[in-house]
Amino acid sequence: MRVVVSGGGTGGHIYPALALIKEMKRINSDVEILYVGTEKGLESEIVTREHIPFKSIPITGFKRSISLENIKTVYRFLSGTRKMKSLLREFKPDVVIGTGGYVCGPVVYAAAKLKIPTVVHEQNSVPGLTNKFLSKYVDKVAICFEEAKHFFPSQKVVLTGNPRASEVMNVDASAGRRSLSLNEHQKTVLIVGGSRGARPINEAFLTIIGKLKHKSYQIVYVTGTVHYDRIMEQMKKHDHPQNVTIKPFIHNMPDVLGAVDLIVARAGATTLAEITALGLPSILIPSPYVTNNHQEKNAQSLANNNAAIVLKETEMSGDLLLEEIDHILTSEDKWMQMSTSSKELGLPNAARHLYEVLDELTKNGS
């Protein structure tokens, strides 16, 4: 089986692709992969580090406002499509999948025009421009949220979930606890704003630090690398509670997720895939700085199913956040209800499901 995979721009597009590739190699040791991205994107570094064959094409995204730059983008799209047709004829893939980002445009479009079976994978509840455009040409559209269905041709849609969910199913919760010296007899809340952190979450946390030492649970607080020094400087003004662990970044996040009882986080698609696979209750603070406000809609999907509480950044305060944490962690009934609801939304076999979609297309020939 020969597969071209494309996805770029953000980790939310790249890491699901890598999780799928890992699953394909686990199931079929003979699978051959070619990853296509942009030379300047994150994917060029991340994918090559995994020793996956990588090719790049020059492409940029469309501006949402009228711009002369969009004329250049059209040219790059057409040029990228021509280059991809040449690459595809050379590699001869059985199937092509795009996991998001504008680089997928010429890759998947070229494959569809060459009558190669094609799939796009949409991680969010509200799709981006590229996937909406490509949905007219591909054979299948794999989604992670039921809410995304109505954006695409219904006969093409299949609910697979996010392949990243599969990667947390074999976590070592004990290792996660040991790595942070956590007390296994206490409930634990993880507060994290993403790899770079989130200033509003950090500021809210600092307003309640003095109240945390009286809590029966323990707190792991991840500041983000760019905010860590400033936060630790601020912490000198407070007594550092013994039940609070502060880290700039966590490298073994899957194991840590397995060790905690509640997460406070943004609402990126990968995060939600991981926490629902584990059945983890959450307090979600969506980033308002993303395209189509998709994080709020992602978060609302969980809240509508009683798996999460959503706090808008503009409405959040430290006291409100602490009140919600208390509400969940001090009520076993509330925690259990949210955990059960989260688990019901989870698709832990997502990587396998997505592989089966690809495999089915190669067997049918289209």
C-alpha cells in the first residue's frame, strides 16, 4: 500500500497525520509513505525528524480580505498542482489523504484530478476553507465532531475521530504521577494553556494562588515556556502551596493525562480527542484567536453532552475558575457523570478507523 499524506501549518494538522502513519505502519509493515508539506512549515522539521520521506511544494493560504496576495496564491496553487501531478505520477500512490492546512489544497486536488482515491480529515467542528473546497472533489471526508457533518456532502462523510486519540490509550498513569511527584491518594487538576501557554489563564491562576493551599486536591499548572520565568517571578510574592506543581512544559503529556482527574485547557481538536478517549472531565477556555472561532464550537460540543464546562476567556476570572474546579472535584457524582459523558464521546480507535477508510478506498479503486 502506497500512501501520500499531507498536512501542515499547525501541530493540530501534523500530529494526527503522524498518528495515522504510525498506525498504518503497525498494521501493514509494507506500507510506503510520502509526506508532502511546505518547506517553511512546522511539518518540514517535525516529519523529517520522524524519518518519514518528505517532499515540499510552494503554497500559501488565501487572505480572507480582498488582497493582491491572493492572486499570487492562485498562481502558487496552480503551480503546486502541476508539481504534485508530477510527484504523484512518480510515486504512484494507492490513496492520498490531507489532514488540514492550505498545503493540502494542491496535493489532494491534483490526486483527485488524476483519479487517485482521496480523503480529507477534518479535526474541528467547523471546517477550514481548504477542506470545504476539497470536499467537492474527494471520495471521503473523515470527521471528528458530529457537528461538522452538515458542512460536507452527506454521502461522503464518515465519523472516524482524531488519530491522536489512539495514542493515549496505552498511557502509563503511574509514570505520569512519578514524573511530577504526585500523591496518588489525592485528586489532581491539570491547568494548561498549550505549549506556549495562555496569558489570560496564567493571570487568572495568579489571582487564586493564595487560596489553593487549603484545597483537598493537588494542582499541576503548566505555564508555557514563554511565560514560565515571569510566573515564577510573580510566585515570589506568594507562599508556594505544597499542593501546587508548576512546570513550563510537560513532555510526557499522555502519561500525565492518564494520571489526572480534571483538566483545564484550551479546546483544540487534539486536546479534546485525547481527553474524551480517556474519559477525562474538563473545563475548557476556548482561544478566541482562531479561525471561525472553531475552538468555542469544539468546546460547546462537549458541553452540550455534559462532558465539559465552557468558560469564555472574556468572562473568566480566577474565582470563577476555582469555583468550577471545586464543583467538579468535590462532588463524586458530578465528576463521575462528566467522566462517563466524556468517555461516551471518545473515539479511542480513531487511527484504526481512519486507516480502514483508506484501505477500503484502495480495494474499491475509488
